[in-house]
Amino acid sequence: MAVIINDTCINCGACIDECPVEAIVDEDDNPTGEDTYYVHSDKCVECVGHHDEPACATSCPTEGCITWDAIGASPAHRDDITDEQRSNHEPVVE
Ligand code: SF4
Ligand code: SF4
């Protein structure tokens, strides 16, 4: 599990320096191509062992921008993933 930055991100940069494991990248390095900051889920440790709460979410001024992927998300069904989504290699969350 990891945290997700959604499209309400205003690219303020407040979160990136708060991450203890450098899991966050800015819009220039966002692998999805979106013009927002991005959390690499394979690096994010949810701040366990570093902070009592996720430091990125605490620092973010945009309410609801950083969410936990377990909230409101369900695993996408293989049959529902389009060819375009596959070729883009974007995370698919329903
Ligand atoms: S929850 Fe912690 S480890 Fe994960 S991206 Fe946010 S600041 Fe980094
Ligand atoms: S703190 Fe929030 S709004 Fe600012 S760059 Fe990070 S995710 Fe985007």
C-alpha cells in the first residue's frame, strides 16, 4: 500500500522535502505524464519508523489531494483495463 497524489495537486512542492525516503517526484519526473507530483509506491513506506503520520499528507495544503490507496479504491478487473491503459503503463485504480 502507498499514498496517491491525485489531480488536485497544485505543484506547491511542500511534500517533496518532507518524505524521508525520497518517494515523491515532481511533475517533470511523473512517470504517468500527469502535470502533478507523484509518489513511487515501491519506495513509499507510509512514514513508518519515521513519523507518526504520513509527512506528505500532513504538509499538503490541498485537502484530499493525498489519499491512501486503500480508501475508495478497489482492484481493477483485468477485463476492464483498456489497451490504451496497458500501453501507457499507468496505475489503474477504480
Ligand atoms: S507517506 Fe511518507 S514515505 Fe510515503 S510518500 Fe508520503 S512522506 Fe514519503
Ligand atoms: S504538497 Fe500537495 S499540492 Fe503540494 S506538491 Fe505535494 S501533493 Fe501537490
